[in-house]
Amino acid sequence: MTQASIGVVGAGAWGTALAQALASDGRSVKLWALEDGLADAVNSTHRNHLYLPSATLASSIEATGELADMRSCDILLLVTPAQYLGRVLKNLEHFPRDLVLCSKGIEASSGRMMHDVAHDCAPQSDIAVLSGPTFAHEVAAGLPCAVTLACGGGETQWERLAPAIARQNFRPYYSIDVVGAEVGGAVKNVLAIACGVVEGLELGQNARNALITRGFAEMLRFGVALGGQPETLNGLCGLGDLVLTCSSTSSRNFSLGKALGEGMSAKEALADKRTVAEGAHTAPVLRDLARKQGVQMPITEAVNHLLEGRSARDVVAELLSRPLKAEGHAH
């Protein structure tokens, strides 16, 4: 049986790290880079100097600046920023193949989850979602990690994808809950901004851990309202990813929140960023979707106030003055 050919669409830090993990056993991997000259630089220096300069990349990674070069791949990992996924998919040739969504977010212009965007653009393809607690530089360095691989195509898709994606230090766990896997990845980015604010304001570990716990309750309520499974959100791509992203300055969203907490304006904090703090795009549409579903998400509301220009101290004071209630209460 021939090996499935695999490609990674998007050569940011996470896309590059995934390509490196997949090439760690010598397998050939194609990597598409949008930026002028980046593909040539990756091929000649085996480094991505723009997004992941710390990693030396495998020689079996073949970078290209031409999206058409990805047409031969049986499996495509899509790692473009969430807001550009639809645009990139429209420029890809479509035939029945596996599309693995690795971007975390909600399309701001439409309120669609990533799997809905992908299904609308490529209805013949089987859609899977790869999500979990992973920092790109650690994955690229070959340090062990585990992820959720939620397969919309069920067990038959898992049987195709698992041997193509699993490596000694990159371990996927099977799920069929595409919605739950996506909700975890999208919501945790917004909550990470809030945790960064707590750090920037120097409110301490007790406050941050309270925020993670109450934030997880928001994630769970929202995910279940959309049809996700509590077990998924209690796993790697929900609670696991939330704890990692809310606990480290390696997180772009956490770093954004920390800057806001330290007094930087939202406009300043979001300007001149080469990498995307996806939570800033997701927060407004997440708030709107939650309101439509009748789901209370006070931390998400607070992050939106911050991004709209309110001071971090005022927003935190407002959160702390909410009515007292029982811990498990949904409102």
C-alpha cells in the first residue's frame, strides 16, 4: 500500500512545526508559503527565519509558493489564519480528499465555524479537525505532545489519517466531535487574552486560576449549546489547550492580554504584529453567537470591552462586581 502524500497549507509557526513533525521520520512533506521568497529560503537554508527561526527543518520538507503545487496531495493540513481559510480554499483544486483543519477561530465575516467554511468550499472532501495543547517551537523540536483528531468522516477517515499523521512524539487521539474540537480551540484564544490581562495587572495566581476555571465553564456551556460533547471539551482540545494557552507567554493571545493589562491600548497592542492573535478576531463573533444561543459568557463579554477600548482595571472591577451565585449556575 502506498503512503498517502501529505501537504501543509500555511508556513507560519504552527504550519512549519506540523511539517517538521510529519517529516521527522524522513517522509516527504509539501509546505505552502504565502510570503514572497519564504519557500525558497526554507528550501535553501532549511529554516523558516520569519516565523520559527529556532528550528532546523528536515530536508524532506519541500516548500513552494504556488498553491497549485498542493494539488497532488491526498491529505492537506490547513494552517492558514482562520480569517483566510475560505479565501485559500477557494483557490485550491478540489476533489475527494482529506482536509485537516488546524486553524483555531470563527470566521468573523459570517459567524461560521471552520468546518462549515471548509464544507461549503469543498463539499466533496472529508473534513477533520486537529486541535490540542501544543506550542509550535516544542513540536518542531520533537518534544512529545498529544492532540485531538476529530474526524467528520468517522472511523474510515481516522484509519486513513492516523498512520499519515501520528509520529513517535506526535500522538493523535480519535474523536468524531468536530464541533467540540473546534469550539475548544476558538474559545480558549479569547480566554487566553483575559488571562494575560490578569498577568499584566499583577492580580496573582489565584485570580488567574479562578479565571481559567470560570472560563472553562463558559467554553463548556457554549460548546454544548452548539452540539459539542462535554467529554471532548474536558479533553486535550478543550481544557488541555485552555490551561496551556492561559499559562504561558509563548501564547500570542496571552501576550496580547498582558499588554492590555499593562496599560497599552488595544489599537497599539494589535498593530504591527506579524503573527495573529486569533482571539482578537474571534471575540466579537463569539459574543454574538453566544447571545444568539442564550449562553452567558461574561469573560468573553469582558474581553470585548477591552478590545473596544475600555481600561483593563475597569473591566476587571465590573467582572468582580457581578451578582453572587452558585458555582454550577449557567447564568
